[in-house]
Amino acid sequence: MLEQQNKSLLQTLAELENSRKQIQAQNVKLQELASMDALTGVFNRRSLFEQLEQRWISSKKNNSLVNCIMLDVDHFKKLNDNHGHAVGDQVLRDVSRTISENGWPGKVPLVGMVAKSFVCCCRTDAEQAAAIGETIRKSIADQLAQPYSVTASFGVSSSVFGAATYQGMLEQADLSAVRSQTQWPKRSSSVEPRIRRDRACIACGDSRSRAAHFVSRRRITACCLGLSRRGHRPA
């Protein structure tokens, strides 16, 4: 009788342990789903900001770098208006896939969405981050040329460019992407990026703040630090 009770108790404990593991697995899955953008499969805004904040704090403690790429699909609203939101959604999925496949193995551990912009956090210095952004940009232009001629513009910023917070770093990258998209819509396919710091802005000549730039033969993408979009005026 006692032996039978022990067997029953062990079976109950085993079932409880199995149920506990299943609940844990479901909770992990739910947490993953809650942290991801349902359309593109990258981190959503909340999770992206949480991880960027952790990386920012860690970089200050360890004296390491945090770099980010802000990437926008060119004329996305026009594409939506002309072809419908279903096409726009598919384009965003295709861009997400292209970033995943062309972001340099191991160098882009974090990709997320802020509104309709993709944000990539890189394990590199700023110059390499610019090179990664150019690789992704060219891949999008080449692989998504048909049927909608999808292109993208990007901006790069880094924790070494003077931002006080990770939000400031994102604003710098966003400003750079906007300037690339609006001022230099026709970009050279051959780009040799280089970083300039502590100099006057190449785009507007302003020397009141540090500026980070990467330059090609036919375009300049500038991130002018300490200047708002409204306050910045191109030459």
C-alpha cells in the first residue's frame, strides 16, 4: 500500500515538473513574441530601446563602443500610396530579410524597428558600421530592384560622437539618414567611407559642434551633432 502511494506521488511530481517546464517554455515564447515586430520579425521599439539602453550603459562602464545604423526605405509612402499597404508590408519584410542576410556575420547582433525605420546596432567601430550600412544599401538596391525598384538610405552614429544618451545617438543617425535621403537621392555605387571628427560640417560649414561624416565621390552623408533638423541648413 505504501509502495503504491510512493509511486503515485512520484508520478504526480513528475507530471508537475513537466507542466512547469511547459509553462516556462510557453512564457519564453510569449516573451519573444512580445519583443518582436510581428511584420518584420525584428525587435520592436520597446525591446530595441531596452537593449540599446543596456548596451549604452555597458559601453560607458567598459569604455567600449556602441554604433548604430538608421535605415529608411526611400519613398516608402509613395510606394504605399501607389501599390497598396500589402505591397508596402512585403517590402518591409524583404528589407528585413536582406539586412539579416547581408549584415556581416556576427557584426550586427541587434536589429529593430522604430516607426518604419530599421535600426542596426553593430559590434564595430563607426567606419566599419558605415561600410556595413553601404553593404546593406547596395544589397537592397540589387536584390529588390524588381518589381518595385526598392532603394534605401542610411545614416550612422556612434557613442564616440558626443551624444549624451542612446536616444541622442539614434537622433544623430536619423538626421544623417534624412539628409542622405533628401539631399543626395542619387548615390554612387562605389563608396569609400571615411570618418571625420572635430571638424566643420562638410555639408553646411558649421563648426560649432563635432560632426561625423562618411563621404563618397558623388555624395556626402552628414550627421551634424548638436544641431536640430530645423536649425541645420545645407550650404
